[in-house]
Amino acid sequence: MNKKINDLICPNDGSRLIKRSSKFYHFKDFKYPVISGIPCLYIDTNNNNKINLKKLNNVKKFYSKYPFPNYNNFDNIQRFVKKTKENNFSKILSQQIGENKKILEIGCGTGKLTNYLAATTFSKKIYGTDISLNSLKLANDFRRKNNLTNIEFFQMNLFNPCFRKNSMDLVISTGVLHHTYNPEIGFYRIAELVKPGGYIIISLYNYLGRFVSLVNRFLYQLFGFKGLFLDQYLKSISSQKKSSWIQDQYNHPLESLHSIDEVLSWLKKKQITFISSIPKIIGKIDKDEKLFKKQFAGDKIDRFNVQFEMIFNYQFKEAGLFMMIGKKKK
């Protein structure tokens, strides 16, 4: 079997990929269409109730209408890489991943991070998946225009993954799980894809760090764009990106808030060791922070304090996101 496709499974029955063409991906009893170069392996969760299906479809429709984030019309790969490096997390992640890794980004949106890692690392293979076909079209168009060959994009439901369990060196899902109907179950599904000894990176909205954004949302609902005077990020981005940012932050149909302690319990249940977080629980992040070096998780008071500080130190830039990195036990 082609080595490029042996990581895939049928999201319906778990069977291996038999063959693929420019029009279909064939498994034992199912086949899936390829639309605009994107294999569409998305299926609704088998055990969904009607309420959850409605929530899932609302999110799918939202990102079909408002792909996020956009590329701001980057005209070449050099300018794209230079601009993306301004995000310190993207920069240090690229530097510290290592070589010859299989990487999967779940909820990649328009694929900015996925394409950046493909352009700046020596990875064996990089996959990007998302619920929105329109977002993936933007991601794949950028990939093709810039001849990024070690990357593939798939439409997928993270509750029904199309990848083998224990197959990835690194799974990334940033700003995604809190837009699902059950973030905890969603985490369990994607954590199963990490191989023993591999890493998982997730980020979610924090229940304290999100405070100012919730105030912004309330003011936006009352006064429209004029009510967003507290959103400092809007002042630093292009008019093109402002629209997608506002929709994602203040008009999203589904959002939940979480704590560090909650995610620590998720890691423990899946035999994943806490490695590090952003913001750090003890100490401050520096520009050369070692993402995969073990940090101290502190106690409940330490964790409360760092989350409370997010209201003042992280809110304007990161919209209340906190990030946690774990390593699956061997």
C-alpha cells in the first residue's frame, strides 16, 4: 500500500484505505468523494442525538460562511513565513518539533499553521483536517500555489477521525474543542491518535481569561462595531481580517469555557503526562521557551492565580486562550 495513505481509516467502520483517485477514496464498504482536491471523509457521529447534530451542523455552516483565519492575500511563501513567525508560538513550535515526525492538526481552519509547519520543518508527513470544506479549499489552494508536497488536507469530524489510533508523533488542536458540543469527549477522540511517547497540544478558552471577550461580546450585541473599543487586537489587523475575527469571537454559535484543572483531569484519564502550558503555571514564558520540557503543574492556588492573571496579561492578545501540552505514556 502507498505509504502516503496508510495512516487513513474509514470513519464509519475503521477499515483501511484500499485505493484513491482524483474523485473518490475507497475503503472496504464505503467510498468518499474528493471535492476541489479535498477528500471529504466527514461523517456525522453515529451516536449523536438530534440536539448535538444540530449544534454540529450550526458550527459547520458557520465556518463555511466565515472561514477562519484568512491569509490576508499573502502573495508568496516568503512573506507568509515571515509574517507567521511574528506569532512566537508558531515560531518556537517549528524550531522544536524535530525531524521526521508525523503531525496532525485537527481543526486547522484555513491551514495557516499546518502550511507554516510544512514550509519550515523537516517533517515526514503533515495532515490538516477541518469540518469546513470552504476553509480547507483556501488551505489547499495555498499549499498547491507554493508547492508544499509533504502535506495533505481532509474534511473530517473530530468525533469520527479518519486516522489510525496511535499513529501520530504530534497532534495539535488549538481553539477548536471549545466550539464542539462535548469538548471532553472530543479530546478523548483526538488523544487516541497520538502514539505512545508522542505529544498532544490543545488550547481552549479559559473560564477566567475569557472575561474581557465576554464583555466585548455583550457590548457588540448592544452597539455593534463601536462597542468593541476594548478589543485591542482589532487595532492591529487588516480590515479583511477584522470581519473574520469579529465573527469568530462574537458571533460564534457554540462556545464553552474551561479550566487548567479540568484539562489536567482529561490528560490523566487518557494516560497523558502534563508537560507544559501557556501561560506557565509557575514563572513566565520567554521567547525561547522549551515547549516540550517538563514544567511544574503547581497546586490549585497556583493554577487559579495564573488564570486570574490572564484577564489582565493575556486577554487582549490571545482572546482568553490557554494552551496545554501533554506526552502520552509509553
